[in-house]
Amino acid sequence: MKNNKIIVKISEGLGNQLFMYANAYSLAQKYNLNLFIDSKSGFYKKSIYPYMLHNFLITSNYADEKEIFNTPLKNFIRKILIYSDFLKKDKRFIFESKNTKKITSFTPVKLNENISSIYIDGNFECEKYFIDYKDEILNQFKIVNSEKFNNDYLKLIRNNNVIAISVRQNRYSERINNYKSSIAINKSLDFVKDTVKYIYNAIDYISPKIENPIFLVWSNDFKNLEKYFPKSKFIFVKNETDKYLADFYLLTQCKYHIVGPSTFSWWGAWLSNFNGKICIRPSKINPSNNLDFWPESWISV
């Protein structure tokens, strides 16, 4: 293997972290490069999300401190390097392609194999970036010590025809201090209402196809959700220990998915590796700036 390397900057929540790594892993395999993870530059400033990829069976090493930009001074140096890189034909810093409105779509990434260190930065929220390495990605994204999540929810999933439902709350207001922005709060509430409408359309579609379905609901916040999903018909998945990872693992163990408009739910469904898997996705809700966010094989409702 070449000594040339690709360094991927990881940031944001778990779903986006998985997209970032999956794209970089695919590029490393395609170009025969050594892949290194920058797990610090995207988190050294105040962040509502922690780095989480260490919870998976990822084989890549971490970038050396000399090669990351995890302080204000280093970040300033990075900006200078990017500016100088802009004037060069062969780029060291590769960013996801976006238009003036920050909208993107699947655009194949081309690398110069003669550059010793390439930095990759962007979300790349589309399976087309890594679908050629699906089997390897499935192995890389297995959770370490997943047996600790063998709880009653998992028994229910394995012994019944469970349909996984995901609802993301506070999408536009979770970053607002003390939820002071009424605009962001109302936007989040509208997002949930649109999600609920889609979910019930998806339930009408999938229910006749599944014998004795049981509906399990995942959410980052269950507040007020019972008015949409009564407990007489729906079971809320409330993991008390290690909620984020436990929720994620249980999602991957489901065969039938009403995929919520979030990267977390997207990956829970994508990593589900069952014959006859059914994934339903919303036709009118795209939580990503990527126009190719939803896999073409998923059913649009």
C-alpha cells in the first residue's frame, strides 16, 4: 500500500459522522490510500454532539496531532493553507461540491494520487459515494460490544414483525440557547407535524403487507408524542442506559422501517441487513442539503 494518505474531518451528529467516514473509506479503497481520522478538528469548538465513531469496529487509524487543526491557531493556519490551495491545480483540501444555495447532489470525487496528504471535508449524504463498498461498510459499522443491548426491546424485535418508526423532534431549535427563538421552535413543530402525516401514510401502505405488525417508535425526545402515537397502538423505545447507541443498534436490528427524515434514522435502516427488508421514506421531506439523500431502492410515500 502507498504511503499517501487521506485524512477525513469528522463532525456533527452520529448520522453525519457515518456519512463522512463511509465516503472517505470508499475513496481510500478506490485510490489505494491509507485512511486516517481527524476526530478533533470538528469538535474542539463548542458542540452539542460528541465524536462517536470509536463505538464501531472501524479499522482506520487516527491522524497525528501535527496533521489536524484542533485549536484556534491551527484553524487559522488551515484557512491559509486552503487559500493557497485554491490557486493550485492539484488540491490537498477536497470539499463537498455545493451550489450558491449550499445545495448538493451526488458528484463523484476525484483525487490526485500523487499528493502525499489529502484532506476531505463534507457530509456526502448519499449512498452512491460508498455503495460499491457496502459489505465492507456494514462490517466497519458494527457496534463494539453490541451484546450489552440485548434487552426486552431486542427480544420483541426478534420475535415479532416489528415496524420501526423514527421521529426527530427539535430539529431547528436544539441549537438555540434556552429555546428562545420562537421561529426555530415553530419550525421544529411544523417539521414534526409533517413527519407524523408521512408516518401515517406509510402505516397505511405497509400494514396490509405485514402480518400482525407491532409499531415501535424511536425519538430523541418523547415529549407530547403520545398525542400522535397513543400507547394503545404504539410502543415507545425508551432506553435508559446509553440511549443513543442502544437506540441506534436496535434500529439496525429491524426488518421493516418507516424511515424518519434524519441521518440517524437513515443509517439505522441502511445498516439493517435482512432479506426482504422494507424501507419506506418520505416523498416530500428531505432533511439533507443533498438532493440524492434517499436511496433509490427505498419506497417513497
